[in-house]
Amino acid sequence: MNPSTLIGIVASIVLLGVVIFYTAVDPALFLHIPSVLIVLVGTLAATFISYPLREVVRIFGLIGTVLRNEKLYSKKDLDELIDISRLWVRSDIRAVEKALERVGNPFLKTGVQLVIDMTPEDEILELLQWRMSRMRAREHAEAQLFRVMASYAPAFGMVGTLVGLVNLMFLLGDGDMTLIGQQMALALMTTFYGVLLSNLLFKPVAVKLERRTEQRLVLMNMVLQGVSMMSQKRTPAMMRETLNSFMEQHQDEINDGNHRFNK
């Protein structure tokens, strides 16, 4: 599991446990199934209305992506690109093709294959940039799906609150405190679950997916620059220095941008 995700989950559970067990008269009161169903079913229903079925069914797979400790092998890709470039400079096409078979990054493999096929550099860059744009658009839509769910959850929490308050108005005249208490629980707990799911599940998943896309784009830009330099038959030593500087600069820009955004 992704370490930061695991820390966040554990911290959330500990925080909720401490707050509930040390402040509630009966902690079991916070386990209110009707409130959970109103928020979850309502949020999923609205999401199904908003998005095509093929996109909604990917929700659980995307959550699994956030939980999984996915590694972006930037150093491995850089080393493979340098090794292939060294063979390319020597004009050893057969060795380049054998090395290409061992490459696991499909984006890198496509770029190098185009270079081997003597495709003009501008056409290679155009194709790779198109693939980057397509990936960015697809993953942005995936993150946006969770942001939309984050906006629906508190709204359906308010729906449950209104239902509980309407029922409460009808029960006030009877004076049955048990029924009044049940409707008050429904009215308050749905808002609680709506805010909780929005801010501890849907929004964090969206942010995690967006951050993952940023990191993938940095890596793809590095490959793009490397393939461009390979097409120009630049020396492997120059390529390594350039790409290392490129990666450091992009990481600094991302971190600086996130710092300004958080402030």
C-alpha cells in the first residue's frame, strides 16, 4: 500500500475514534445505517446520472490505484534511454532493437521505435505530445469524477437532514421522545456522513490522482526530450546531464507550485 495513503487512513481512523469515544455518550449512536445509505446511494445515483456507465464502474479501480504503491521508474527509464542512445550513436541497429524489447515503458518504446524507423523529429514530437495530451485529459476526467462525488455527498447529507426535520415536525405534537430522537439522529448524522465522505474519501482520492498525473507528465516530458536528443544523435553523456537537470527543474517547479497553492 502507498505509505502516505496508509498514514492518512490510520490517522483518520484514530482521530474519529478518539473524538467519538471521548465525547459521545454512546459511540454506537454514530453508526447509523439509514444515514450512510442516504449519502452513499444518493451520491452514486447522482454520479450514474452524470457520467456514462463505463466511467462510473472504474471508481473502485481508481481507488485501488490510490491505495497501491505505484512506482514511477524515472531512473530506470533514464538509464534505458541512455543505453539505447549509446547504441544508436554507434549505428548498431540490431543491438538497439534487442534493447528495445526489454523496455517496459510503452511511451519510451514508441518514441525509440519511431527514431529507429527514421521518422522526422517533428512528427515524433507531435505524436508523443498528442499521447501526453490524451493521457492528461483522461486522467483529469478521472480525478474530476471524484471531485463531483465530493460535491454530491454533502448535498445528500442535507437531503437526509431535511427528511429528518420534516418527520420531526410531525412528531413534535405526539411527544414521543424515542421517535423524536430517531429523527434527530437521521437529521444530523446524514450531514455528518456527507461531510466525512466528501473530505476523507472523495476529495483526497481526487487530489492523489491529480498529483499522480503531474508526476507521470514530468516523466513523459523527460522521455520526450530524450527521444528528441536521440533523434538528433546527441552524445549519451550530454543526454544524461540534460535529462537529469530537466528532472530536477520540473520537480522543483511542481513542489514550488504546490507550496504556493497550499498557502
